[in-house]
Amino acid sequence: MSDTKVAVFGIYSSSEDLASATDALNTAGFPASEISTFSAVDGVTGALRDMGLSEYEAELYDGHLRKGGILISVHCDTPGEIMRAKEVMTSSGGEHISSSGESMVETMKMPAVAAAS
């Protein structure tokens, strides 16, 4: 990867869920210095865009923050770290998990479609 880090983002609904996720990320090898959180604040859309999110994603996260959600960001250096951070966030109850530069559609799991006969 390049010298630019990628951030993996997820939304948690409570501080208890966030604490559990942070512990799980630490156990998975992510140091506290690489984990950031954002709670209810005004006007984070621009800051999130500056972190590499699309306008749509930044507004989506901003909306969740305004409704009391808590955003967590984990800085990753390698594709393996990105995958591991997403897996930890998913298993710890994170929602709307994405990484900078990816669209939400690309990160959503889609059901398999059976071939038409």
C-alpha cells in the first residue's frame, strides 16, 4: 500500500457497544492511537469528506451522529488490517461499516441470486 492510511468506519448505538468494539479492536492488534471516535457534533460532513469518504457516506454518518450514534474510525496500513477491522466491527455490532474511498454499495453484503432456469 502507499504511505496513505485507509480508515475503516462504523456506527455504534451506545457507549457500551463502542467500548466493547474498542476492546475487540485492541485485542485484534489495533493500538488505541489508531482508533478515533466521534459522537454528536455539528458539521462533521466536511471533516469526514477530508478523511476520504464520499459526500453520500459523510452525510450518512453525520445523520447517524446527530441521532445519537457514535462513529468509530480505525486507521489501517494494509489490506489485511482493513479486512480485520471490518470483521471486528461487524462481529461487535457495528453498522454502516465502510472504508475511505469505497462506496457503501460495495461494502454491503448482497444475497446470492439463483440462476434462472
